[in-house]
Amino acid sequence: MNYVLTAEQRNVKGEKVRVDNLIPAVVYGAEKGAQSLSLVGRDFLKLYKKAGESSLIDLSVDGQDIGKVLIQDVQFDPVSDHIIHVDLRRIDMTKAMTAPVTLRFVGEAPVVKASGGTLVTTVSIVTVKCLPNDLVSHIDVDMTVLKTYEDVIKLKDIKLPAGIEITNPHADDLIAKAVPAMTEEEIKAMEEASVADVSKIELAGKKKEEEGEEGAAPAEGAPAAGEAKDAKKPEAKKEEGKKEAKK
């Protein structure tokens, strides 16, 4: 599928273009200088949902064809969740490139279908290296090979499209496996362990409270802890006085 993004040259700060429902952007890479752009918000959002960050896009600036780009980064406002800035990366079609690609898990694991287990996946996005024309938007992972709970899918087991090399994560990393459903005994044991953990936390909290009360400041007129320890009774003081007098 071909994607086309239309932009305009931007000569003002990003805050000013946001007022007009435009998104400030910058395009860079391919040994060319950075160029500030303005994007129509609704048009870019629609394109971004379809193309993502793994599809080549034809960029047009002020009606002029700039070439192929990738969406490199999209910044969102933490409060409104609106897009506030976009980075676009120029692509040299003659050189190898790296890009993130989504893993798409297809098919149904026979062991899950037969035994009602759970499918566990550990990786959803990989980094690939390829020539721009070989870039794909996703890589399929066949789940029908999981016939027993001992079967696993590692990165090296995935059938890759021509010209694609995965550089991250490692080839021996686990991608997917099936785990059996928990028995009633296991569920009960887990619940009991959870209750025990809560009890330990409550007991520790109560102990701290008691220690805090013991270490509280003495009441007015009462001797401090150190004073109570070292203070001598009046009788002891008198005896000491007599001993001193006899010397």
C-alpha cells in the first residue's frame, strides 16, 4: 500500500501552528539538513493509524516530492493525549536501514484449543535491517506449531520475508509458548499465599506502630529514657555523701 503525507514548510515556532490545529514536525536524515514542517492534524492521525512506524511514506512539501520517509517519533501531550510533535526520517533507498516491525501472531495453537491452556507471548516488536524496498509493516508468527506445552517459538524459528534480518532481540529469545490452565488446587494455593502475604504486611505494620509508641516522648515531668537509666535514688546519694565525709 502506498502512503502519502502532505506538509508545508514551517517558519514559526511550534506553539503558533498548534493554535491552527496543525502539528509541528521536522524531517531529517539521508545526509541532509533538518527541515521544519507543519502537518494537518486530522490527516496525519489518520495516516499514522494505518501506516504506523514501519511503512514507507511519500512526503510532499509545498507540492514538491521530497521522497520516502518513516515516522520516527510521535510525541503526545500527557494530559490531552493530542499529538504535539512529529519526527520524520528521510530514507536513502540505496542503503540498508533499520526499523521497528510488529509481530503478528496468526493461527490457533492446537494445545490451547484442545486443553484450554493460555497462550503467552513475550515480544511484540522487533528491530529489522533491510533495504527500504524490502521493509514490511509486520511479520507473521505461526502459532499452529504449538502442539504440546513443551513446544516453544523462538525468534530464530520465525519465517522471515526475503531481505529481512532481525537485529533485536536475540535469535534464541523466546517469542511464544502455551502454558496449561491452573488447577483448582493451584488457584487455592495462590489465594492462600496471597492472604498470608497480606497478614505478614499487616503484622509488620502493627509491630512498627507499637515500636513507635514505645519510643514516644515521655510525659511532662517524667524523666527521659536516658535520665531514668542513670538517675540515682535519694538514699544512694546520701550514702555517697557519708562516704565522702569520712574520707
